[in-house]
Amino acid sequence: MTVSPPAGLEGRHLLGIEPLSVEEILRILDLAEEYVTLNRQAVKRTDTLAGLTQINMFFEASTRTQASFEIAGKRLGADVMNMAMQASSIRKGETLIDTATTLNAMHPDILVVRHPHSGAVNLLAQKVNCAVINAGDGRHEHPTQALLDALTIRREKGRLTRLTVAICGDIAHSRVARSNILLLGKLGNRIRLVGPRTLLPRGFAELGAEIHENMEEGLTGADVVMMLRLQKERMDGAFIPSVREYYHRWGLDAAKLAHAKPDAIVMHPGPMNRGVEIDGDLADDINRSVIREQVEMGVAVRMAVMDLLARRLRAGRAAGETG
């Protein structure tokens, strides 16, 4: 399979959705469509990133995101290395700047970073000589998750504009929510945030989202229902009365989903807490749930992002060599 050669991205890194133009978002999604086709073939490997080194640095535990980036890099032909940061020199007191200095000496080409603190990935990007992809930083952003969600929505609904999208649950601690609000807002969609008052920060309303505390009200007429994981590890107080009460009022089940449009799709970034954010049977309902499709789209989107960043990287190096 031959992948078409669109231009790269304007920026050297992918640190968030905010800097991306609508044109760049669509460029990523269109290229990802081609990688969806490639990934469904018997031979899934290309030499797009041949000769380049990709390092995955996850300062937070992750299974699906790290695996998705690793598979994406290997299918593109990159040399991929996973650094176990939780057991590395960071535990011995090494600073992020020290890490950047060490990485520069290794001459990587693409650095994929997940970090528990907002802004840490941006700081690292300022100190290294390679392309950096934000795989999630604190409560700030998770750009590739929003992009894979967008690709899933476009494939399922046939468009990515003029949709009503309800994002439900733990908005306060969710970098996924922020990135999705930014991306879907750029493309002219109506966004509703639904959840308990304690998990609905006021700042998101300033991004143009509607705020609802009642699930039935928030889901009425929705085209897309995106559930979020209840992130207890980020909570330092009593944000919900109890897990049982949370599920009763804000967990998605068939009765609540009935308020959305009959063809509304159900999404979840994972990992899911069944019986907390979503009913298990509904999560597995192939007629409504696109959660498995999100995982598939994740590999294709990350392949597209790394491909486009590598094109810009190579073009920059060529200009530097000849300039």
C-alpha cells in the first residue's frame, strides 16, 4: 500500500490540540484513514520511519496508550524503545532537565511522553532536539486521544461538524475532556459537559461548552455520548457521595441513553470502570458502543501523527544541511 504524501505539520511537536489549525486536524485524520486500511491488511509494516528512533517515556502507568504508540512506531518501521521511567533515575532524583540532556545525547527522532504534571511535556519539548508528542500531561491535554475520538466519530456519523456531543463524568480531572472540547469546538460542534457539580470546573464553560448536572437533560438529543473514567487517583477530597450513588445518577445505562438520539454512539477512552461510569452490557453493545473502534483508530491516528512530524523533521534537517 502506498500512503499519500500530504505536507507535514506546522509545528515541530504535538503538545496539544490548541495550536492545531482545522486544516492540520483534518490532514491528520485523512492520513489516519489510510493507515486504518493498512492496519487491516495482512502485511501492516511500512518503511515510513525507517532509520528513525522513537523513545516512549511514560512517567505514569499506561497500557493501551503506550502499546498503541509502540505498535504504531513499529508498523512505520521505526526503532522503538520503551523507557521504564517509574524505575529509572527519576526515582533517584534526576530532574526533567537532566533527563532532556541525557536524551539529547542519544539522538532520538521522536519522543512520546506521558507525565502526571501539567506542562511537564512542554518543558521537556523546549530542551530536546527531537519531535515530542504529548501522550497526556496531568489535567492539561491528551491530543492523540481527541484525534482518535474525532476519527471514530467521523467514521460513525459521516461528518465531524454540527453534532451535539455530551461529555459525561469526571470532567475536572480529565485531560481527555479538555482536548476534545478544543478539537470539537474548532470544528463547529455543540458540546455539553455533564456530571456532578464537584466534577464540573467553571473554566470549561469559558471554552464554549454547556454545563449540565442532570444526565437526562444533558443527553437529550445528543449524537455522541462520551463517558469519562472516574479518576480517583487524582482526587484529594470527597468529590462524589459514593460509587453506588455516582452510578445511579451519572453512570450511563439504557434508560439514560434513551434520552439521546436513537442513533447516538457511546464512547469511552478507557480503561472502563464497569458499573461505575457505564453499564457493562451497554459498553459491549455493538449497535451503540464504538469503544473497540476507538482502540483501533488510536493506532492509525498515532501512525499519522508520527508520519507527519517525521516529514517536517526531515524537511527541516534537509534545509539545515543545504542552508
